Amino acid sequence: MKRSAPSRLSSVGQLRRAAKVGDAASAAMQAVLKPAKSLGFPYRKPSVPKGMVVPPDVSKLGANFETDWARSTPATAARTVLTNGPMRAFVRFIASPEIVGHDRLSDLQRADESPAVIFAPNHHSHVDTPLMHIAVPEPWRSRLVIAAAADYFFDKRIKGTLAALALNAFPIDREVTSRKSSDELRHLIDDGWSLVIFPEGGRSPDGWGQDFKGGAAYLSNRTGAPVVPVFIDGTGSIFGKGMKRPKAGKSKVVFGAPLFPIEDESTRRFNARIEAAVTALGDEALTDFWTARQRAAKGTSPKLTGPEYNGWRRQWALADHRKLGKAGQRRRQNRRWPDLG
């Protein structure tokens, strides 16, 4: 049914009136916003001349992640509760650590003011970090900073915040430590904060150790802080690289005697001394103190990096190696069967 002419004219009139109302509302809005348009920087984003390229904003993630707040009094108090409560319970359940060698730090503990220390352990698992938080004795445990990989722990805001709060983690580039990170770590040590730095730079990819990098030796040379070598055994089979979920087992943490930088000693030579000390502690963890020291004196200590050959023979040797340590004493092997007469 066709609409009449008056009806069509009425519809057109309604559309025109609606358009006029819309135009009036738009004009009123522009009148309200006109003063704001005349405002410049800092109320509005600064204008950019034609032909100029504005560099992107510097990322606040990774090595630029801000962690100073994690060493404030409230954050330190919260971390102390977390370390002595849930974290300690988790580590004891998942790793059942045996900790030896605290007596080798007694001279530093008896000092009038215990100096800041750089702990340098080997690294096979994510369990190593909370394990060190539990194993390091006082007075260093309450003022302990963990040097953590910036590209892993600080790639997201939430992850970085949790790492900084729970572990007092500090982001470092594991490939090349920047001047900024190095200076900040030196300031932390000068302020009395001790440091845990994994000289291997990351977790072992195949269960054997990796060559040490010179970060701990460099910082010790620059600050005078002693380096305490540490060997961690058993965590690679608990939650090593590539494992989807942890498996409860046993672990052992062996602390060595502090190493002090020698005058005119290069970072490379000091780093070699640190690696040799951790190697000797690894031998001690699998044998005994006397045997390990005899081998160290002869230069025959088994290498942390394992045998030179590759492939299945390397994995076979790793299995035999783990049988000698805590990894060969898993909880399920310690069951007590009833005496049936």
C-alpha cells in the first residue's frame, strides 16, 4: 500500500528536525571543548613537527624493571613472613635440603659488622632460587638480593612484581651486564645487601654444568665483597630445564670458604678460582671432604660441565653421576616395608 504525499512530507520533516537537533548538540559540544583545544603541553600531548620521527618510549620491563620498592621496609617485612612460612615449607617438601658448610662462614659472622657477601652457586633448576633463600644463614638471609634473568622473570609486569616481592629479585641481562645494572648492584652491595648470582647465567640445558661467566668476580673486584662458592646437588632431577612439573626428591647445599679478590688479579683469573672452588664442592658433595681436596690439589676434580663427548654417552654418564648424589636417593626409594616374619 502506497503512502500518501502528506505522510511522506511528515517523515521528511521529522528527519530534518532530528538533523537540526543533532547539529545543535554537536555545536554545543564543540563550544564546551573549545577551551580545552587551546590548552597545550602538559595538558595535551606535544605536537611533532612534520618530518620528525619520535623514538618509541623506553620499555619499563626487562632490565629496566624498577625494583627499589621491593627493598622498602613494608616489602622486606612481607618477604620475611613469606620466606619463613610458605616458601620454607614448599622447599622442605619438594627438595628436603641437607645444608652443610655454614661453619666455613663463621669468621665473617663473628665480625663486628658482617660484610655483604656474593654467593655464587651452580644452577640446574628454578628450585635453586628459593632454596638459596632458605639455605643462606643470617645475617645475610634477611638482606639478600637475587640476580635474576631480566628476559625471563621481568618480561611481564605481574611476573616481575611477584619476583621482586617474593625473592627480592633484581633484573640483569645474562648475556651482557649493562653499566647501569652493574652500578646499581655495586650500590646495593655498598649499602649492605648481599647478592646471589648464578655464574652460569642460566639453568643447565642437559643436566651438566656450564662454564662460569665473570659477573660475580667482576663485582667482587669492584666492591671488595668476598665471594662464597656454593654447590647445589639434586635439584636438576627435581625440576630441571624441560620438565613440565616438579618431582619431590632430595637435595644438598654445600657452602665453601669465602674467596677474596687478590690485588691486581684479573676478573678472568678470579672467575677461574671461583669455578674451581665450586667444582671442588661438587666433588665433596658426591664423595667426602678429604677425597675432594686431594683431587683439587692434583687438578683431577671431575668437571662440572661433564665429559667431553656428546650424545647418549653424556646422558649415560649423567645418570651414573646422579646416582652418587642426592638425586639417587628419591623419597620413593626410602619406603619401609612391614616385617612379615
